[in-house]
Amino acid sequence: MRYRRFLTVSLLGLLAACASTPAVRHYPPQASLQQLQRLPDGSWQAQVRLQNFSTGPVAFRDLALKVRILDGEWSQLTTAELPKIGANAAEVVDVPAAFTAATRAELDNRLDKSQPLRYRLEGSVRSVDPNRRYELQYDGRLNPAPGLDGVYR
């Protein structure tokens, strides 16, 4: 009888331990450029890759970045619409890139010569839950995509 009671209590304890969910840990995200594409009208569009390193899904909003191509002028990349990103996952967001005439000329020149370009991102993004603002910085490099006219990856 004691054995049966001990076994029942032990099994209920194990079942209760399995029912709890692990705590979600929130870590700062990372943003980088996945692609720059020249559109038919001559403007440029950036694909920003936003990586969530948290152990649970996070909804982000208000991505406000500035990008500098080579050592040129800073250009803005902003959007309020961002998808919810799963745990340890990434999503790509299309953002219009308002480059200056000098930056557009440099991008076109380097594309014609099939030369890579380096860039620097700085800015911030806000998470909805928890309500936090994360500072973002990233130094990266893109190469002209073979067979795709006007595309850096």
C-alpha cells in the first residue's frame, strides 16, 4: 500500500514538472543587409535580415536604420511593419533605400565593374513584448549577384 502511494505521488510530481514551460530569455537582435536591388525606375530597395536570438518568438516594430556604403554618406532605412520572428530565427524585410545621387552612382559604378562593396548599419529596433529598444550595429560586405542585373547579395 505504501509503495502504491509513493509511486502515485512520484508520478504526479514528474507530471507536474513536465507541465511547466521554460522561461523565455530575450537577447538583442541583429540586423544586416541581405540584398540591395536596383529597381527599374533607378531607385534602390534593401532587404534587411532581422535575426532574433531570443528563446521565444518576438514581435518587433519601428526599425530605424541608417546605412553607409563604403565611406559615403548615410542613408535612411526605416519601416514600422515587421513580422513576428520565431525563436532563434530570422526574417527578411523589404525596405526602400533613399540613397543620395553620389551613393547611387558609386553603386552603379561598382556593379559595372563587378566589385564588392562594404557597408555599415547603425540604428535601432523596438520589441513589443517585452517593450525594449535595441541598438543595432553591423559591418558587412555585399557582392554583385552573378546573373542578376542590379543586385548585390
